[in-house]
Amino acid sequence: DAGVIQSPRHEVTEMGQEVTLRCKPISGHNSLFWYRQTMMRGLELLIYFNNNVPIDDSGMPEDRFSAKMPNASFSTLKIQPSEPRDSAVYFCASSPQWPGPEDYGYTFGSGTRLTVV
Amino acid sequence: LAKTTQPISMDSYEGQEVNITCSHNNIATNDYITWYQQFPSQGPRFIIQGYKTKVTNEVASLFIPADRKSSTLSLPRVSLSDTAVYYCLVGEPGNTGKLIFGQGTTLQVKP
């Protein structure tokens, strides 16, 4: 298994531009999570999905952020318009909805480092 | 969700055993304790999970006392490559699951 795949690995964009981050979860995992990590705030949960349905988006900082999961193998996190304070590493993670003894824990992707200038 | 408290940082030397303790005073009956490891420029990686007593795998051991209000992650004979941030999380696995990460413990292993 290739694990959780995120793209791009790095993104540099200008303030005001739209940014789209992509995530492919592990096949068979039906829970998907988007996290953001900064030095100041650590790892913050932004939103999570179960079976492609958004369950809790209370961590999404503001309306400029939106996330979708059109099918079980793909999710996007969009920022429009982007601002310098959105600069961070964005992680996607997936897990089985009901983990068994061999499925403990979330599997994280390698992250997308976003820089908004 | 139960709040966790762990040391911000720890130093150790190669070959030593490292014990990182996490406090979770208001852990709920259905909560499990999970530890993750994060290297620079990588996402967190699951290390170990337990409910009570002791759990051991090829990477670490997890000790949980009877009252479950704390837990200790034990890393035997650390090496330089164990330098990372270690997170303790408490929560109910499965359908309710959303993991909230605290500050973690930055472990620095020195030669």
C-alpha cells in the first residue's frame, strides 16, 4: 500500500490566489482528516469525514477554507483567497471507521507545505 | 475529549531508556491511550495504543496504571534516530474518533 498520498508536497502562492490541496486516503479507510500544523498552534484538526460525509468542520478557520470528499478515494482542501497567515503544513490522515486490532491509529500523509507570500 | 499534559521537552543519550509520562486525569471509560511520533518534515506516525496495564510492541512499551489517569511511553535504548516529537492522545477509537493533538514532547537524543 502506498499510504496516504498528498499533493503537491510544496506550494508557493501569492496572497489572494486560490490554493487546492489534494489527498488520496488508503484504500478501504473510510474516515479522512485534514490537519494544519504551525509552530505557534501545533497540529490543529480542521475537518473530518466519515464515508465521504463531513462530520465536524468546527476547526475550519473561516469561510475561505472549504473541503470536499466526492468519493472514497479523493479529498480536497481549498483556500480562496489565500492569505500569508495560511502558511503552514497541511496533513491529511485516514483510518478505518471502526478500527480492528490491526488497524489502530491514523495514517498520515507526508503533508503539503504551503507558503503564501 | 480528555485533556493531556506531557513535558514539553526531554533530553537523553544514545543507549539509554527514555520514559515519557502523560497525564490524563479526566479520561473516560471508553477512551484508549495512543502515542504518535513525528519526525521533522513528516506526518505523525502511530507508535502504540493501550487501554490498561502494559502493552509492548517492537518499537515501545506503554505502561498504564490501574486508575488510568496517566500513562508512560518507554523507549528502550534510544538512538539518534529517535529524536522526534512524541504525542500522547486520549480518545475513543472508531466512529467518534477525531484525534486532538497537544503540544507533544520533543525528545532530543544526544550522542
